[in-house]
Amino acid sequence: MGQWGYFDGTKPCPVPKQDDAPTNTECEAIKSWAHEDVVAQYLLSQHLPDTIALPLSTYPTVKTRWD
């Protein structure tokens, strides 16, 4: 599914060059990354028993859940 980079951290969330003034392109890249990270979280949750997946839901990214 092309999501492995979200699991191992090789596809980190884009960071704007200026924190206080991100460009529209940077905002769209961050939104797209966040969407793909949620997809990866869903894929992970589908392969884990509920007793493991539920406690992991407090972690914000799939990488932290994977680690």
C-alpha cells in the first residue's frame, strides 16, 4: 500500500520553513501527510487484536504506535 514510510519514520511530517507563516503548498502537504498517516494507522489497527490496538490509540502517529 506504500505506507511503510509512515511506520518506520522515513516519511516524516513536512515542516514549514516558517512556523508562523506556512505557505498554502506547505499546508496542503501537511494535510495530505496527516491523511496518509491516518490510513496507515487504520491498516495497523486492522491487523492487531483489539486488546492491543485500543491502548495504542493514545499515540498520535502510526510511527509511535509501531515503535
